[in-house]
Amino acid sequence: MAIRLPRIVSVKKVPKGYFAVYVGEYQKRFVIPVSFLNQPSFQDLLGLSEEEFGYSHPTGGLRIPCNEDIFLKLLLA
């Protein structure tokens, strides 16, 4: 199941109702709605993140061990 993405916000300050994730080899930052936390496909990505990094995320946002293109396809499909 894919997540419908109304918009991806790339801003320095995270607005209320959004959170930052860092994706890919170069840790590109995406600011996405917290409503995505309820989506099964995003929960799968969170599971991968837990397996890869545990609960240590020193960048201040969640690190997602996924290629940026794949991440965008999952969110936009």
C-alpha cells in the first residue's frame, strides 16, 4: 500500500504536525506530515530504520535506510 503525499516540505524549521526524516546515502532531509506514521508502508520503513540504526538518531530526525528514489516512490505512489 502506498502513501498519498500531498507535499513534502524541505524547510529548516519543522512546522507543527510534521517531522524530519533523513533518507539515503547522503542523508537528504525530508519534512513530512505526522499522519504518515499510521501508514503501513511507512511503518515498514520505520521497522527497517530500527533494525539498521536502533533508536539512536543524532541528527535530530529519523534516519531511513532507503534510496531516495525508492522513498519518494513509496510516498508518492
